[in-house]
Amino acid sequence: TLFVAKLIVSINISAKEEIAELVVYLVPVAMGSILIAILLDTKIAIFMTMILSLWVGLLADNQLSAVLVAFVGGTAGVYSISRFSQRLDWVRAGLIIAGANAVCIAALGIMSGRHWQIILTGVFLGILNGFFSTILAYGSVPFLESGFKVTTSVRLLELSNPSQPLLRRLQMEAPGTYHHSIMVGNLSEAAAEAVGADSLL
């Protein structure tokens, strides 16, 4: 995340300094936050989001606005993906991060009395950041998952697909056992949801 942040901060998008400094809003801190939340734990992800946000602020010449936007976007990413149950949740996470970034950037721009064109440019970059972060995280999960031998929600969803060879074989060779397993799984899911446990697991 910090390597990508360094690359993005070094990009000069405009000759005007007030527009050029907005490039920091493209830094995908939420990507790192989402990956840590999926692969490890949400509490660790929040802690690392704080640290990453401070580093992004340092990379952006001590801009407090960069720290705040990075923290808000990263935190939104952690909470948007914490209850992952289907692939559509990635789209929802991207929208939530984009929305959080847009609101934070607009609020900071209005408070600092910036011109509306500068605010709109920053909001646009924040929205891009939301989708950019989610796409990068989604693409990184399979590599990190297999590299570190971690079973994530994404892997569990793939394993629960009825077209899996083992499930298909069970359905063909032992249909009674297959249907019994499905019913027990449904009961377990309902019980897990009732007590607030991870129903997918």
C-alpha cells in the first residue's frame, strides 16, 4: 500500500499546486485495510489503517486532509467488507468507500474555503479511489490467500458452490447424504446468524 502511495504521490496531474496536491486522494489505503480485514482481523485492520493514514500524510508533505481522507476511506472499507457473504459485496464496498471519500473530501474542501472546482476534482478522485481500492483488493486476495495458506470468505464461497467436483459427485452418488448436508448447513447458518457468528463459516 505504501509503495503504491509513493508512486501515486509522485505523479504530477497539474501545473497548479492546489490541484496537483489532490492526487493524494487517489492513494488506495482502503485496499490495504480490506485485505487485512479479510485475511486477518477487523481490529488489526483498523489499527493498520491508522498507521497507513499517518504514513500517507507524511508522504503528502504533512497534509492533515490526506490523513483524514485515508483514514475515513480505510475504515469504511473495513466495515463494508466485514460481513462478506457474496461477490456483490465487493461492489457495495466500492460504493461505500467512494461515498465516504466523497463526503470527507467535500466537507474538508468546504471547511477550508476552497473553490468549488477544486472540491469537485477532489471528490472525483476520492470516488475513483473507492473503486480502485476495491478492484486492487479483489485481484490481490487469491494470490495472498494461496501464498499464505489462509482460508477467507471468498474461498468459502467458492467451496460452497454446488458445481464443485466433490459436491457434484456427492449429489450424484449419495443424493440423500447431499440433501441432508444441505439441510444441516441451512440450520447451522440460521443458528450462527441468530447468535451473531460467522454464518458463512
